[in-house]
Amino acid sequence: MTTTAARTTTEGSQPANGQTIRRRYDGLADWYDAEMRRLPLTATATSTVAGLLGPGHGRCLDLACGTGILLPGLTALGWRVTGVDVSGDQLRLARRRAAGCGASLAQADASRLPFPDGTFDAVVSLFAHTDLDDLGRTAAEAARLLRPGGRLLDVGTHPCFVQPFAERPAHGPILLHQGYRARGWHGHGPGFNAGIRPRVGANHLPLADLVNAFLGAGLTLRRLEEPGEDDYPFLMALVLER
Ligand SMILES: C[S@@+](CC[C@H](N)C(=O)[O-])C[C@H]1O[C@@H](n2cnc3c(N)ncnc32)[C@H](O)[C@@H]1O
């Protein structure tokens, strides 16, 4: 399988950590939000986050919150929620959800966030580990923002079975092509025939690299789950503790 760099859908960029941050979701927010509401996977993913996090009264950061799909559920659990995302277009839709549930929002790069050390009791991140340019740096920033004993939940696509190399036909078995160890941004492949990925690509990390990005930030892995009923899991959830 050949893979290439993702098509850039960036509308603007900003310097941070000496690098250019791409806002790949700018211009896609309305489409993305409608797609998220349509997919049954969204309900599985959001209930996984809620189930693993549970009720709480502390501060919770929704890292790469997108259009704010998690905000109402997290605030309903009692958490005081702040959503951050780099995309102004995604935050435009998140603003409506935040207003409806009392969450606050900030536009910022996940690897350099405008909060003091230990601000949050929990950090959650949904469908983001494939979209960040530097997962290790973001994990380190999440660890900095957590109080000691605070938890980080990372829920997203499974790195072994949902990537450009993983073709998932409507019927029949999943087909794994070459490319599992090809780290980095990919814009197309047999597994990227529909949905968001042909539009923004994905930053693929093999399973060990993904988990080690969090462990390298000094976090301790408490639980790993593969939610859902699919034969080969679509989702992977990590619960880590500072
Ligand atoms: C697949 S979307 C997930 C959004 C939301 N969590 C959800 O589940 O619908 C990935 C999000 O990551 C955001 N993102 C990508 N790189 C980022 C960065 N460096 N800092 C903050 N957000 C980022 C994108 O703007 C996008 O909203």
C-alpha cells in the first residue's frame, strides 16, 4: 500500500513551539458535526467516556473538544468542563453546546495550553490521538495540567484496526494491508474510503508508540478497553493517572 501526506485543509496557521499548527478542521465543522450526530459509533464513544470517567464535581478538560459533542454529557455528570480546540470553526459549533450546559471554551494548541499546573481533576480526549501533530507533547501538557491523582481518558480509533492500512468492507472480514508500522500523517489508503479521514488524513502511531506517548509523559496506565461489539474493535480507550 502506498501512503501520502494528507491533503491540507488548513485555513490559517499559527506558530507554536517553533512549529506550524495546522487547523485541519477549519471549513469542515458543519459537515463534521452532522456526520458525528449520524454515526452510531458516536453514541458508543461518548458513553464510553462517560462510563470510564463517572460522576464528579471537579474540573474536567475536554482536550481537542471539536464541536463539543462531549460537553453536555460531561456537565450532566457534575463536572465543571472546559473545552479546548485549535480550530475556530469547530469551536463556533461548540459554543452553542457550551452555552446550553455551562461549559467554557478556549482556542489553543493542545501541546501548549493557557492553564496553570494542576488545574484539572480530569482530562478527556475523544477521537484526537489521530489528529494531533505531536501526541507525546500533548500527553506531557495534559500531565502538567492534571493534579496528582487526576485521570486522563483517551478514547479514539484503534491503532491496529482503523487506519489507512485497515480496510473494513461493509460485509466480510477486515483486510489488513501493509503499513501498520508506517508512522506519521497519511491521507489515503484502503481504510480511508469515506468519512473524515480522506478529508483531513490521520497521524498514525502503532499501538506501542501510542501507549508509550502517554507513559513517557509520566502517566500510569490504569485500564485499557476495546469498547463496542465489533468483531475487530473500532475503538480503544486508555485510562491513565498522574
Ligand atoms: C476528530 S476531531 C474530534 C473532536 C471531538 N473530540 C469529537 O470527538 O467530536 C479532532 C479534533 O482535534 C483538533 N485538533 C487537532 N490538532 C489540535 C491541536 N494541536 N490542538 C488542539 N486541538 C487540535 C481538531 O481541530 C479537531 O477538532
